[in-house]
Amino acid sequence: MSHTPVKQPTLPFWQVWNVSFGFLGVQFGFAMQNANVSRVLSDLGADLHSLSLFWLAAPVMGLLVQPIVGAASDRTWNRFGRRRPYILGGAFAAAIGMLLMPNAPLFVAFMAPMIFGGMMLALMDGAFNVTMQPFRALVADMVPSEQRTLGYSIQSLLINIGAVFGSILPFLLTNIIGLENTASVGEVAPSVTWAFYLGATVLFGTVLWTVIRTKEYPPEQYNAYKGLDADALAHANRPRPLTAKLAEFWQLFINMPKTMRQLAIVQFFSWFALFIMWVYTTPAITQYVWGVDAKWFDPVFLHTLDEIPAEIAAAKGAAGDWVGILFAGYSLFAAIFSVLLTKIARKMGRKPVYALSLLAGGIGYLSFLLFQAGEPTLVNLGITQVTVPAGALGLVLPMVGVGIAWAAILAMPYAILSDSLPADKMGVYMGIFNFTIAAPQIVSGLFAGWILNSVFDNQAIYIIMLAGVAMVLGAASVIFVKEDDAAPAV
């Protein structure tokens, strides 16, 4: 049973800002992870074909943690709030993981540094998910419907700011502060280490700001604003056997709308490609653009040496920094395209825009082959100047396509899907849809490393080509998605 809701008060602009401010730090941490973890794990001794196995921690943690934490925060009411305990606890754990990961060599007496690094990756990603899920719910809780567009616009702005600066931080520390970006055998470059330290500080600081500056509504007030009946909620949330919950979930899963099934195919190809990009862009451009042979990513070979030659260490460091620039680039292009996406979709239709955006991403990946080595080129980035191979500068162009695809992947599937879902099952089906994000990444993690080693002889540029093919297949799969599918009776 529901009641007529009491009008929820509008919030001053800066209170809406405060509610979302911690998103900046969370995305800062995510971007640090995406741009640098493959570099860190390689420095710690992980070989190329095992990198994707370490990265499995990310989708597995998302698959396990988000539904559990989301359900738990729905049922939590205590003197610290409803969402805030999870947000703060997750941020604290993520910050600990970020502080410890680059210090993995200190724990060599207990386990191999790369294993410790993999454990910290799992801790960070699990903690990011603990923070992110209730954070999204906090915005919906606190911001009234007439300010919801403003709230999520601020959230999108902060997410993209965090993504850009989190991606380029090691580059800034090297080229502005002057920290060393080369790593000895089994060590992590100082610029990356300090980037993780600063990332942990930004993450925890911004989240703490939101937790301190946001006062959640008590249960009675919240229920009045949302038109909810406390007794009905208590009955719906009553304890039930796990078997009953699983049976209900299974019925919803097998009766999912056809549109969701069709979108799942598109999601498989697009997220399979994204996972490959996050894992293998660093070794791909280090080999292909900076000309570093694949043997320099082989830990067995590296441990036969007393030290890595200076020119190899410098090339790997410079390439790793440039990946941060490229990842910041696609985040920036995604932010720009996101502003235009709704208007373009109104004119062209959602499916054509979705398909063309994925095609742009696929072409972006495939065009990596066009940018190899080249003459040293001085690049003026405004804040500093850096010399890179001409091919590295050219790789900014493919990032336009990748950014367009990323913006569409974050928006268009949900816009298409929402019309086909029953209103009373919207939340649970959106949770089920998260499987279409995690599952392809798990498949990619299990098989991409084997493909790289067995089929491509550890030439990482060709695994990026595989990502391009996958993204093009995703674009083609949009053709088979039907938007007018009726919601099933469940």
C-alpha cells in the first residue's frame, strides 16, 4: 500500500553538489585503476597472458557486491544514516587498497608481489562497488524529482572530471613534478606509487565531504516524501528462506523481456571489447608504438637480468604515462558526446545512434594499426611539453571513436531497455541487466590472455584488433534489437 507523498523540499544548488561530490573521488579511483593496474601488475611480475586473469576481480566483484550492498542499504536505518555507512566504509577500504597496492614488494616475505597486487585489485574494486551502489541510491533518496536532472547532470560532470584527472595523474607527476616514471625489476615506478597515494587521498576526502555535509532523512520523513507505507515495507522486507528468494529471482530471469535478451548480445560484444582495452592498451602501445619487444613483458626473462636497460625502462614508463593521456582523452570525448547524445537520438532514433556509436568505437580500435612508432614529436599539452613518437600522438584520434562508443554504452542500452520493463520490476531487472556487463568481462578475462599468447604470440596490438572486431559485431547486433517489445507478465 502507498500513500500520497508529501512534497519533498528542493535543495540549494550546493547541497545537490555535496550529495554527489564523492563521485569525483570514486571515479578518480576507478580511472587510476583502469589506466595503471596493468602497468603495476606487469612491473610486479605478471606476464601478458595472465593479466586478464588478474583483471577478473573487477567484474566478479561487481557481480557479487552490487546486488548485496544495494539490498542491504535499502534495509539499513541507524544513527549514521541509511546509505552513508556503506559509502564511507567502501571508500575507506578502497583507499587502503590504493595505498597498499604499489607497496606490494614490501610483502614479498608473505607472498609473491604480483599475487598481493592482485589481492589489492580485488579489494579496491570490491570497495569501489560497495561505495558506488549506495551512492547512486543516495542521490535518488535526497534529491526531489524536479531536481533529478540537475542532480544527475552534476554527477555526470563530477564523474568525468574524476576520470580525466585520475587517468593523467602519473603523467602530471612525471612531467610537472619531476617524479621518476621508470621501474626496476619487481618494483613500481615512483610516479605511479605517488599517484595511488594521491588517488586514495582524493577518494576518501571527497567521500568524507559528502558523508559529513549530507544529512539523510529519517525513516518516517523519507517514507512520507516517497509515499511509502511503513507496514507494507516491513511486510515486503520480511525474512524469507533463501530458496524462496532464489526461486523468485530465477522466474524473473527466465521471463525477462525479449528486448533485454537482444540487448544482452550487444552488451556481450561491447563489454568484451572494453575489458580488452583496459587490460592490454599499455602493453599494446609499448610494443607497437615505442618498439619494446614482447620479451620485456616476460617475467622469466626479466629475472635473468640484474637490471632493466635504461632505454627499455624509459620507454615502458613513457608509454604507461601516455596511456593515461589516451584514457583521459576518451573520457573527455565521451563527456562532450554525452551532451549531444539525447538531441541526436531524438532526430535519428536510439538504435541508429547506438549502432553508429559502437561502430565508431570499433573503427577506433582497428585504427590503432595505423599509428606505429614514427619520428619523435614534441607535444605541447598546455601544462607541459613532452616528446613522444608520432604514432603515439596519432592515437588520440582513435580515442574520439572510443569515447563516442563509451558514452553510448553508458546511456543507450538503458534508454532502450526501460520502455520494455514492468514498472514494479524495474529495479530487479536493472540488477539482472548488470549480468550483461559482468559476464562478457569474465569471458574476456578467461580467454583473452590465452588468445594473446597462443594465437598472437604475445603481440598485444592484435588483441586490440580483436576488440575492434567485437565492437563492430556489437554495432551489427543492434539491428536485431526490437524496442517495442511488451513487458512480460511475471
